Amino acid sequence: MHNSKNHIIESGLRDWKPRGVRHKVASESLLQLSSIPEDWRWVYLGQVAALQPGYAFKSSMFVDDGIKLLRGTNIIPGDTRWEDTVHLDQRSAENYSDYLLNDGDIVIAMDRPLISSGLKVAQLTSKDLPSLLLQRVGRFKLECAIDRDFLFFFLKSNLFIEHITALATGTQLPHISQNDIESARIPLPPISIQTKIVEKLQLLTYRLNNIRDSLNLTLTAVSQYRRAVIAKEIVGNSNATFTSLSAQTKWPLFKLGQLIERPKYGTSKKCHSEVHGIAVLRIPNLVNGRIDHSDLKYTDLTEAEAQDLSLTFGDILIIRSNGSLSLVGNSAVVEKSDEHCSFAGYLIRLRPLRDKLDPKYLNYCLKSQFIREQIESAAKSTSGVNNINSEEIKGLHIPVPPIEIQLQIVESLDKKLTVADSVESQCSLALQRLLNLENAILRKAFFGQLDIPAAKTGTTSLVSV
């Protein structure tokens, strides 16, 4: 957060209204369900902060060194990353001072704004400067009585994320427009209350982040342990890597494409929460090597489409595309209870030839270090979205013992990894509960229900009356 640069503007609201019926419907539905304290007011985000889209710099202007250009790929939920950076030379940059970014600016990616870890919105610090705003990224310019950190917390809340999710267009490359963003409704309390809410949220967020960091460290340790156990069981060396695989394994190496039917991409049709049509498995439904039916979405498929995208016991679903490299290649085995479902476009269906390859053996191999190295090498991208395609999946090298040995390996690994699977499941559940708690806290904060010190007396009270 940036308390030292926490610009608070005391002027009146901007004269702003959303364009288009769907924006009005999306924002009005929230007002019908929600009440806020009497001295608060519902306003459009565009009335308190104007979104400035970036400039469409031509790629021919990019140079190896100079002023950084902030692209959507440089924004991750709550932070920025600069592993892949383009620049504009210093002299040319002087002509675009209106797009020069500042310490404390809040920026949002307008293409593919939502990834598995959250909304791609960040607050800039000195490490991000100097930099210029590139197209398909927006900067919030505060226009009236709103605390900068109050706005940043709002943008991370489900109130805003649900609004954006409803209005994003496109399935392969979801996009949100300036009007989409500015048409969100935000509850606006007096400045003194905003400041108190921010102080409370900063304290709670600090505590939640400490817990989250500890859980993620545990998950990393479990993942490393699992990879070592799998490598020891299959190859005989817990430190086996792809480069050493051919020398260390006693089993013949095959390309995965020789052991499976033709890989199949999932549907790109838009899904909905209403329970009608066919259930569609998505990235969030792949959990710890298994399929979780929580938060299912649905879509309408023709009979031919449903048949083409059907699932059969023993199929493998694998994540082909994600902003997080560690998630690309994550897989799960289809069970009998999953056969009524279809699957979404960011997943690929693998169907093993059962006389050559056991599905559970393949699922374990996909979690090994020697396969992960191949996947991450193929999927790593400088665009911010990591992908592995069907041809690259078919090219993965895998050690293949006789089918009866595969079954013995699976049985042994099931026993040895029981505790690790349990720890991983508990940590994942704890992380989800932590996220739910964070969302609940933010919701209370923006409906005036958070327990904070009263602005004038210093006593503790609910903001709401």
C-alpha cells in the first residue's frame, strides 16, 4: 500500500453514466440486493475514477533498453512482473508524458483480466518506474473524494470481479472495455470512514498473507516430495531429470503420442451457472489429480458436440493453458462419476491405449520431475499466457514398463503418497477457506459492516447503523 502517496480528492463526482443497457442491468441488480449505511452512497466507478487506456505504441518503436512499457503480461493479481519487458527509447518517451506512470498508480489488464489466481490489477511502486502505459492496460485516475487504497481493495473484491465476469466479451481472449470497468457500482462512504476501513483491511490482509505464505511453502514441499517418490518408484532415482532419464531408467522410452488416441481440445462455448445443459469441467475442477464437482458450470451442446467431447472412465484431463506455468500440465483421471460431463477449451482430453498405458500410471508420470521439465520447457512463454499444444503433449517422453508393472507401481505409489495427498488436500482446502474469508471481509467492508474504530470518538463500533 502507499499511505505516503494516498491521494484523496475532495471535489464532487464526475458527470458520468454507463453506455448500453447491459451495463445498467448489471449494476442495478447489485443495488436491489444490497443496503449500505445512510451516510454512504452507491456511485458508478466512473464517477470517482476515470480509466485511462494505454497508448497503442507500434512494435517497430520497441528497443532493448529505455523506458519500460507496461503491458497486460506485466500485471499479475496484486503485483507486477518484468521478466518479459519491451522499452521505448528515452527521446521518444518524452512525447508521451500523458502516459507516464507514477508511484501509487492503480493499473488493470483489459485483455484476459481474470486468471486462476485472481484479477490482474496492481498498485505500482518505485520498482515499476519509469514506465509508460501501453494499450489494453488501463490506469485509474482519481476524480473525487475517494481514498486510493480504498479503491484498490474494492477492485480486488468480488463485488467488482463479479461485475467484470458478467461483462467480459470473448472466450479465447476475454476483454473488458473502459465502459465495462467504469460502469461498476461502488459503495462510497465519507473519506474519514474510508481511511478507517483501509487501516483495518491492511492489518487483516497482512495477517492473511502470512498464513497464505506458510500454506504455500507446505504445498511446495509436498510437491517436491511427491516428485522424488514418483521418480524413485519409476526410474529408481529420486533425483531423475529429463536429461538423465534415458541413462537412468531400465524401461524403454516412448513418445506419449504412441500410447494415446488423438488428443482432444475442449469446448470454447461460454458457460453459465444455471443448472441446465451439460456440465463442463474447467481448470478449477482439477484438484490434486482428481476431478472436483464443486462450482460446476454448464453449456448447451448439440448431440454431435456432446459425443465428440464426451468423457470415459480412464481418460486424462490436462491443463493446456494458464498464466501460471506451474498449473500447465496439471492433470486428473476421469472416474465413472465424471462421465456425464464435458470439458472446457483450456483442457485437453488424453485417452490412453489401455493395453499399453494405464491411466493412473500416466497421471503419476505427469506429476514427475522428468515430465514437468518437458512440459514447462514447451509451455514457457513471454506473452504472459503459458501454453502446451496437443503436438507438444504427444512429444513428451515417458518410460513405459509392461502393463502389469505399471499397475504395481500405481499400487505402491498410492500407498506411499497417502499422507502427502492428505496434507496437500488439507492445505488446498485451507487456502480456499482463506480466500473465502478474505472475500467475506471485503464484502463486509464495502457494505459498512466491518468492525472498525469510530472516526470521531476512537471507540470501536460497526460502520453500519
